[in-house]
Amino acid sequence: MFDGVAKGYDRTNSVMTLGFDRRWRETTRQVLDASPGEKVLDLAAGTAVSTVEYARSGAWCLAADFSLGMLRNAHGREVPRVAADAFHLPFATDAFDAVTVSFGLRNMEPTAAALREMLRVVRPGGRLVICEVSQPRLRPLRWLYHNTLLRVLPLITRPFSSNAAAYAYLAESMRTWHDQRALGELIAQAGWVEVEWLDLTFGVVAIHRATKPG
């Protein structure tokens, strides 16, 4: 499915988020707070647009994704890229200072197993930063989100996407995904500590941050 949407992925993301995707990436970079010399794994990196953003910090950032089509459409983005299965990462234990996932965690099932594998490849004291869709806190906004935005999303993206049917799945995955606290609890259950989160755009998106025990 992701190979099928790769061609128009970046353009469609900007359309469906009304351009907020750039602001969300910038905020995620700030939360990640990577330093020159650190090694960052950007998992489910897609076309590596997020990886390039994080590399602005001076850290060495690696784009990893299960979809070869996505990685091949990282046009002109000068970051290292590798095909990788989130449940069987081809990296040594404690290999990275941080791991990030932007809008890809909800496609990893079972989620807890992926979070445990991320824990394995990060050094003790290293960081996890996840930017993912969430659930608006206010009930009226949550109702509008579920009954308006998510219903029209497949229609909005159809003219721009290279695989319009895939966005019906993506809308449904957004509808059924965890709220902020539930995802935080899932991260903690996978072995991460110091779990916290930050709402973006009224809670439509949230950034979760956690640490690997030292």
C-alpha cells in the first residue's frame, strides 16, 4: 500500500494537513533535541522528509522504512536510507542515541512489539520521540474531527494521491488510534520511562517523548 502512495506522498500530506505537517516536523525536531555527533534512527521515515529536518541539528540521521517505494522517492534528500522491518531492525543493540517515528507507529501492529524493538537499538539513557495523530481533548472538537474531517479526508486527497483508496484506510486508522494517555501507557509498558506528551493543533497530533532506562 505504501509503495502505491509513494509517488504523491509528500504533496498529499501537505494538502491533507493544510501545511501543518511542516510545523509538526519542526516541533518534533525541537523535542528530539539532537546534538552533533549523535546517531538518530528515523523509523518509518517514508520519503525521508522528516529525516532531513532532524539532520538540521547536526546529528547523523538514518532514514529507515519497510517500503522500498517510499525510500526510492526521497528525491534529492542527502541522508542515508535503509530498508528495515520495525519488528526486526538490522542494527546492533544500543546502536543509536535516539529513535523517532513520525506518523508511522499506528501502522505497526502489534505496536508494543515495535516499541520494544526500538528500545533494544537505543543506548541506555537514549530517547524515543513519536509524532503521531491523536484525539482532540475537547469533546466538540473530537466530534468534528471524527464526523467531519476524517469523513472527507479520502475525498480531499483523491486528486493529489497516487493511490486514493489507501487514504480511506489511513483515515480509519486515525479514527481508531489511541488517545494521548493510552499511547503513553503503551510506551511505558514496552519498557520506556519518563514518558510525557505534548499536544499539537488542539490534540489532533501529539508528540510523545520517553527515555530508555540507564
